[in-house]
Amino acid sequence: MKNFFYTSLAILALSTTTFAQQNAAEEQSEFDKRWRFGLRIAPQPTWFKSGNGNTAKLKGGFGFGFGLVIERKLSDLIRISTGIGGDFESGSVSYRNDGYDPNNPSTNNNFAVAYVIDNSGELVEPKAGLTRDKFDYQTGTKSYILKERTIKTTHVTIPVTLKMMTKEYSGFRYFGQFGIDVGFRTAFKASDVYSYTGTYAASTSTANPNGTIVWTAGGTNGTVPISKDGSIVPVRLGLNVGAGTEYRIAGSTSLFLSVNYFSSFTNLMRGDSKYAYTAASYDAPNNKYTSFAPLVQSLKMNAIRINLGVMF
């Protein structure tokens, strides 16, 4: 009887241990299942980098991202991570002004960035051959000398990264990521701080029927419609690298935190602006502009994305 009792205890203990090991193995296998899905949010400091001398200063902004995460297991330690989401980003750029003052003719050759908005609120494209009454001498038209521009964008993003994970330690796994982000621009707007604004004033003199531009200093211009001045192809490609940790809370469900650095390879803007210009030649006797020098633009978005999320 005693032997039977001890044998029963031994069998019970062995069964309990085996069951626990099976449960742990099942949980581990769920944690490592071939396909996993999750959700993320990402507060992110953002800023521009510029590769030309037209910019005097660059300032950062703050953005936000969110999205669906999809993982495909390749081995115990390596996965492909992708998904789809949205990223809202911003940054500011200050432009050079070498002392240009439209009220002082002696500064006409100094560098400055200018653009014109017509009476319907649309940017006017400067083209050789335009007469003044077709460009800046129209009722309601305003000319601006640009000082600083804050740009806000929205992109639908698809990251594709190689995710390299450690083994699990007390529920934690650590990982590094390396890959690219593909983004599709869906919204693009700006607000400007200007050094001067010029408003057309009709002349009452027959000697000067075209009138004049009256310049005033300083101010802000609300939302500026610069979408047509963005890169012709509204797609960007950028580097995505990061590191983080994942903590399994039950079965295949885990929480994760990662910090990723994003750096765009592609220019947000047209290389030569379609609307902003830095110099203009005017043929007064024939009342027409003979040429415009477009603003050369190079703005590439960078971000630090702090990803918080859950995997299932």
C-alpha cells in the first residue's frame, strides 16, 4: 500500500511537471508563431536637413504616427517586419536674406526669396514674358519676401525591416531593426513668416498707369498652398533603423517599445521651386519680365520615432 502511495505521488508530480513544460512550450510556440499582427503609436520629434546654401536655419517640430504591424518569422531569431500606417510630421526652415529691402533700391541685388499670391489665394507661377499686370500688378495680389516657412506633411508609410531578436529572458526579448520606409504623401501645407509684403496700389497718374507696389515690413501669412511645389512624384524613400524590447504578457500577446531613427533619402520639394524665386529681370520699356531665378530647394525629413504597441 505504501509503495502504491509513493508511486502515485511520483506519477502525479511527473505529470504536473510535464504539463507545465507543455504549457510553457505551447506559450513559447505561440510567442514564436509564424505570423503575428500588432498595433503601434509613435510620438516623434521631426526636423529637416538641407543640402544647399539658401537655408539659414532649420528648426524641428513634433509629429505623431500610428499603424498596423505585421511580422513574418524566418527563424527563431529573425523576422521580417512590415505594416502600414500614417505619419504626421513638421519642420521649419529660415531662408537667407542678405539685407534685401524693397524700399531701398540699393539692395536690389541682395539675395532674398520672393513669391506672389493672387486675389484667389493661389500662388502665381513666375514665367519669362509676363507683364507686370499679369504677375504682381493686379488688384488683390500680394508679393512676399519670405523669412521662415513651417511645413506640415502627412504620409501613408509602409516600413520593411529585418528584425533580429534575442532569445527570451524572463519574458523579455530584445531586438534590432534595419530597413527602409516607403511613404506616400497625402497632405502638404505651410505657414510663412515674411520680412516684407507688397500690395498693388493703382495709380491715378497718367504718367504711371501701372501703379506701384506698396511694401510693408514683417508679419505672418496663414496656410500657403504649396502642394504644387512639392516633389513631382509624391513618394519618398528613407532609412529606418532602431532597437527595442518586447515583453510577453500571455500566450502570443506582448507589449513592445522601440526607438527608431528615420532619414529620408528623397527631397520633399521640387529641386527648383515652381513659385518662389530669388531674382528677376524686368524689361521696363517693353513692360515684361525676361527671366526669373527659381529658389533651389532641398528638404529631407528626419525623425526619432518612439514606437509603443502590442503584438498578438
